[in-house]
Amino acid sequence: MEQGYMEQVNVRQLVMEMLLSVTKDGEYSHIVIRDVQSKYNYLGIQEKAFMKRLFEGTLERMIELDYCIDQFSKVKVQKMKPVIRTIMRMGAYQILYMNSVPDSAACNEAVKLAQKKGFHTLKGFVNGVLRNLSREKDKIVYPDMEKEFIQYACVKYSMPEWIVRLWEQQLGRETTLQVLEGLLKEHPVTVRMRTQDKAQIEAVNTALTGQGGRMKQHPYLDYAYVIEKTDDMSELPGYEQGAFVVQDVSSMLAVEALGIPKGSRVLDICAAPGGKSMLAADILMRQSALDGSVEARDISGYKVDLMQENFDRCGLNCARAVVWDALEQDDAWIEQADVVIADVPCSGLGIIGKKRDIKYKMTPEAVAEIVKLQEDILRRAVAYVKPGGRLLFSTCTINRQENEAHVRWLQEELGMTPVSLAEALPRQVQTKTAKEGYVQLLPGIHETDGFFISVFCKK
């Protein structure tokens, strides 16, 4: 009976419900995909890959899909009912971006979905618009890049206009296009190998090969590896024993930039999911200093429990996870930390390539509120740093209001001194500002997320 139930799963209907959860109900895309993949883990590798590609691709290209559909539909996308709008976007994505799906199948399945959801009277409309799009897709007219750059970039890269304007103003047109291109590229998982045991590394690679995936060393750090086409990280050999942890290279680089002294007391005040804390703990344990420790804090009890599970899985006895609101002052830690890590809440514009709904949810008004929140947290962070101690201030965004402006603010308002990153970071990410104590990593230019790293010393 269970096998029969499994065969009845309509993957496209599943994707439609997932998309509605994000676009209509406001849920977060990375949580939606994680939960659905867990629930339907029994599906075959190809079905799961199709589901992930259709869900993430439709979400990622939504502005462009709407633009293209509007060229063939008398009823504009924003006037359609949410279910029909979602079905049309999915159909358009398959027609424009999924060569493995015949256009006729994309149209037929969209019609079936509309009927299944009770929209029998609209099946002709759905079929007509998508078939016209299929026939005329090579003739779609886009805005002119030279005359209408903002509109062109908005449609071509499915990026809200305010973000394109922000980056054009701050980065210039050429770099903005590189970043937009970079965000749309595939973003494979990166892991930090905690062991240098070649047999262990080879075991992971062999298991990946069996899944149709592969593993290769990242060019920036010898312990960082790029993993492509993995089905389930937790099933790889060595995971339960803590042989590796999932962590983006930009996050690893941030900890490398600190140059953590032997035996440091490290306080990570916005730690979840805990990658930086774990790397800091590994560095301390390698130093064989008995008095080194890491306290990783987050306001969410659920996230703190997950961090502690990872610490325990990896045998990081010098690290502990604690529930604490970063906005609340902790008198016991005033000027007690050798190192404070402040990876503060931000607009997340640097990780749009992985969390595709960020660009639709974030607003300029929200950014202004975030800037104030960041300053409040950084005041607390600076207070915990010992004289002579170090502060890491980092974000996963690309926005000078949240990043470079705070570098100046930390110096002028809080008396912190920038620490040159010229010796601490690999040459591939040495930007002009590294000697001034900060670097902005950019997708499309660097092989990382969009990430900001800065280090300060308290005199």
C-alpha cells in the first residue's frame, strides 16, 4: 500500500504547493525545500533533483518569467489567481530553462494541474498562453541594456529594481552585472574537512561518486571542498563522527582573518548555525591550549540545541552553545573576551543565490531598521572585547550602508582600530581594502557567497 502511495506523488503539484508556501504564505524557501525533501526522502534521485530544480528555478527567475508571460497573456500575471499564477510560472520556467522537458509536456502538465485544482474553465487559457510562449520564445523582446539598464538588469536577472539601483550606485555597472551573473550560477555545497586523513576524504569522495556526485578541493583553503550533486550530506561516511561540517568558504575565511591567538576565550554573539564557532574551536584544539574556549550564542533555543548537537558530534569539548539575546548586555563578559565574533543580522543580499526569496522579501525600509539593529549589537560586542583583544564584524550582504559605513563607525564612535588582513587571507581574495582591515567578497568575482569581513583591535 505504501508503494502505491509513493507512486501517486505528483512532483509538479508538490512544487506548486511549495511555491505557494513561499509567495503566498511568506514561508522561507530554504526551510520549505528542506522539510519537503525530508518528508519525501523516498522519492528517486531524479525526481528529487527535478523537484529542487523546478522549485528553486521558478522562484529565482520569477521576475523574468512574469515579464515573458505578460507578453502573451491578456490577463497580466499580477491579476491572476495565486494558483494559476504559480502554474503559469512553473510552465514558463520549464519551457524557457528546462531542455530535458518537452514544451508539450510542460503545457499539458500545467493544464492538468489547473484542472486538478478546480480551475476547469481556465484550462484553455493556461494552454493557449503557454503554447504561444513555447512557439514565440525566441522572439521575446527584453529591455535595451544601454537605454534602460535598470529595467534590463531587473528582468534579465530577476532582481528587484531597488537592489539593481543600489548596486549600480555602489559598485558600478560592470561589477553589478558580474554579481548578478554570479548569483544565478549554480551554488554547490561546501564542506570543511576536519580531518587530513586521506582515506577518510577518499571515502567521502567514493560515496559521492556512487550518488552521481563529486568532490573537489576549493582553491582558497586546503581544508575546504566543493561538493556537487549530493543527495543527503548526513548519509556520507564520516558525518556522524564529525569528519566534516557544512560551511561556506566565506565563513571559513572570516575566522581565518581573525588570527585567533593561542588559548583565547572566544565569544560568538550571533553564532547560529555555528560554523565560525566550530572552526574557532578546532583552531584552539589544534593549538593544544588547555584554557581556550568558545561560547556560541543565539536568541533561538532551537538553533542553540542544533549547535550543541554539532559541537557534541564533532567532539568540540571546548565549545558550548548558550541561549542569549545579543541586544542584552552581559556584565559578566565585559572586557573578558580575547576574541568576539559578531556576524550580525543583515539584509542577506549576498546569499540570494542560495536563499532566493530574500530578494522579494527585503525592502529599503527594512534595511534602514537593520542598520540600527547592527549598531546596537556592535556596541555590545565591542564592550566584551578585552583591551588588546580582537573583534570580527561580518555580514552576508553587499551593501555599504551595512558594511563599509560600520567600519568607519566602529573607528570613530567606538574607538576600534582596524587590523590589516593582507597576511591573513589567501591572495585570491586580497582586495584593495585588505590592508585597511576589511574585504567585500562578491559572487561572480570571488568563488564565495557575497560576504563582508572586517577585523578590529581594542587598544
